[in-house]
Amino acid sequence: MLTPERREFIIDQLTDIPNRLFYYPLAKLLVKPAALTPITPTQISIFHACISLVVAVLITFNEPFYFYIAFALNQLRAVLDCLDGSLARYKKMTSSLGRTIDTYADALGFVSLITGIVFVLKEQYPVSTVVFWITCVVLTANFMAHGTDFFKRKYTSALRNQEDEIGKELLNKKRELQAPGAHFLHRLGYANDWFQVIILTPLGIPAIRKTLATGELDYKEVRAINSMPERTLRIFFTLISLMTGDIAIFIITLGLLFNDLLLFIKIATFYGVVLVIATVIYRQILLRIYTQEGEHAA
């Protein structure tokens, strides 16, 4: 049986290396000073989205000097992206709406980065080449980001609280949609969670539908995760952390430093495809093994 300390250590493996070693530690240094100001987590999310727009403009100048500045600003944006969530938890201001705003601020950041890169590439390569590789990297990074967010929320709640946060959030968002005052962002949040379920756990769709219909959560996967040995969990969670969309973005931005944007877009695409496929398959194998073991033990 894992102690609470070991559970937290294993959960920490879900955080990718750039965030774990650099961005989050820097963000934590800023949490208390930020908490002394009237600045809200949502305002920080909006601000780092605005930085992304500046990055896109700088890239379009297509000069190494501006590339370096764009790279540095993108690292600042990554720190602020960690800060908004950390500040929300520190000030107890977390909400599903805030998470949705942060999600789409992140999406704007990625779109801005790619848009700036497209302006550069279309002057260097045939349009068909640019369209093909940009489409590939956008789809791949999107799957990576959705997958990491989905698994991190799902397995953090499973280990800490023996609950399924994904099922709970879908239930809560369904109720919010049915309540007076529901608006477009609520619908986007609900659609975003459903998209993750469909892509990453298609075999679990019947269980989610049952949860939404009855209001009762399915705990089979929660029990399976809690029955896995520590070493197995650490390998699984490390694999998830390597799939994060932030790593794809970091690989792409390295093209700014090396002045070869297309090469690093190709690298990010191949890297992402391999990691997403490996993670989804490995997860299914683990759940089949440990769900069956739990049923035999019962």
C-alpha cells in the first residue's frame, strides 16, 4: 500500500520535465507576490495569451534576432501558464470556467506560434509542403495536449482521492449546461472533455454515458490504478509526461534558436505520434491486466 508521500511523488511524474524542473519552480516563486495583488488567475491567462500574439508578430520578421526574442517571450508565457493555475489553487479560486479559459488561452498561444511560423515557411517552401506539415504538427500537438491533461486529471484524482475527476467534471458540466445562465464557454468546456474521452478512451464511452444517465461514477479504473505496483505506475506516468503538448511546443520553438523551423516541426510531429500511440496502447494493456486481477481478487 502506497503512503501519501509516495503517491505524491508518483503523481509528480505526470509533470513533464520542462514544467517540473523550470516553469513550475519559477511560477511558485511568483505565487505569493502575485497573491498580494488584485491580479486574478484569469487575468494572467489573458496576459499570457497576449504575449503569444506578440511572439507571432516577432516571428514574421524572419530574422534570427527576432527569433531569439520570440523564443524568450515564449518561455515567459510558459511560466505564466503555470502561474495562473498555481495562483488559483493558492487563492482557492479554481473553477471549471477558469480552467476552460486557461485551456483556450493555451490554444491561442499555440495557434499564434504556428501562424507566425506559417508566414515564414510560405516564403521558403511550396504551399503544399507547408500545409501538409503544419496540419500534421497541429493535429499531433493537439492530441498530445488533450491526452496529457486528460490523464493527469484522471489519475491524480484516482491516487489522491480514489475518485474519477473526469467523470465528476462531465457530470458537473452537464448540470451547468442545464442550469439557467449557461453560456458558450460552458458548452466549449463540456465539448472539450467529451473530445478527450472519445479520442483517448473510446472503450470507456459506454461507462461515461451510464455515469451521465444515472449520476453514479464507475470506479473500475480507479481501483485498477490503485492496485498497480509503484514501479509500474512510475513508468506509466513518465510515459504520459513525455506525451505533453508543452514538449511539442518546446521542440517547435527550438527551431527559432536553430533557424530551421520546418525541421523541428517534423521532429515534433514524429515524436508526438509515437508517444500518443504508445501511451494509449500501454494504458489499455495495464488496465486489462489490473482490472482482471481486481475482479479475480474480488
